[in-house]
Amino acid sequence: MTQPAASARRRLAMPAWLTRLVLPVEAVSRRDVGRRLVQLVVGLWLYGVGIGLMVRAEIGVSPWDVLTLGIQQQTGLGFGLIIILTSAAVLLLWIPLRQRVGVGTLVNGLLVGPFAELTLAIVPRVPTADPATWWFRVPLFLLGLVVLAIATGMYITARFGPGPRDGLMTGIVRVTRWPIWLARTLIEGSVLVVGLLLGGPLGVGALIFAFGVGPVVGRTLPWFDRRRSAAEAREAARVAALQG
């Protein structure tokens, strides 16, 4: 981000009691906030789509989705509803860590589940008994992985605060001083074990996700960050011109 854009940021006015609970929103202008909100919602929609596509591929899913499918098998609740409830439970773990939620944190917890549920309703199941369907299911999973990675770059660079699971990781790192990789591994590993115990699936897709999501996000996140910084710089210049 350029220095002029960063210095042009201003905190939006919020009630004092709310600022103690929610991270402040900084923006160059109201138009900047609107554009970032659109980016946030589109990113979360794509995140839900990515989850839905990987689930429909039925070759394995991420640890958190193993947990969701395990809970669904035990309770019969809807996939999207379980994501919302899990996000709420994760946010409760933020309390002892003294983590503050952001607007994006709350929106993430509320929207990803319904978007994933909608994708599952639209994309039909693929017969898994037929070996020939692997030629369709593997590309479907890879498409879901790429969509999820793109979505991650979009919603993070909207700069409205971390998602519930990302915030749990950063909170643990801040309190324990553990390396990020250790905190992430312990969280994901614990979630995976609980999900498997509840009957969630374990497949080759879990390995593809574990080793594939990092490199793809490593490409998409910097790209979206550069675009957001450039857009913010242009908006800062426009606001400065109007004020001058």
C-alpha cells in the first residue's frame, strides 16, 4: 500500500461501547467502504461455492468440512446451519483470547454456511460407485479448491477483520507465542480428529487440500492485496483532489 493512501485512512464513527467489542473500520471514503463491502460479500459467496464444490466431489474435504460432515451425520442438521453454529462456537473461544471481532468476522460467520448450502442444492450429487466419475470428480474438487483460494484472497483483502477460524489461530499465536505453523497444525489436526470420530469422511482430497491450498492462496492473496492497495490509492487521490 502506498503511504498517501495509508495516511488518508480515517476511522468511521462508531458508538464507544461498540468499539470495545468490534475492530474499528478504517477507510479512505464512504465509497471505499461500499466497494470493500461488495468485495467481502462476493469473496464469502465464492468461499461457500468452493466448499460446496469440494463436498460434491466426494473425494475428501478440508478438516473443518470433515467436522461439519461428521456433525451432520450425527445430528441431521443442514450443512450450512452447522457451519454457522461452528463459527459461533469458535467465536466463543475468542473470549479468553481477548480477540476482538471485525465486521467481516460476523459477516463471514453468517454467510459462508448459507452460500455453501445453496451450492450443494444447485450442484447435483455425482455417482461415486462408478469409477469413471473420477474423471469428473477430481477436476470438480480442484475447481472448488481454486475458487476457495481466490475467495480467501478477496475477503481477507477487503480488510474488515479475520474470519472466525483465522482469528482463533492468530489469537492463539498472540497469547502463546507459538509459531503460526504450529498453531495452525494443532487447530486443523484437532478439528480433523474430532470430525473423523464423528463419522466425517477422509479421502485423498484432504491431502490435496492440505498441500494445495497454501500455494494457491500464496498467489491469489498478494494479487488481491496489490489491487486493493492500488484502488485505495486512486480513491485517496480523488478525495484529496475534491478537498483541494
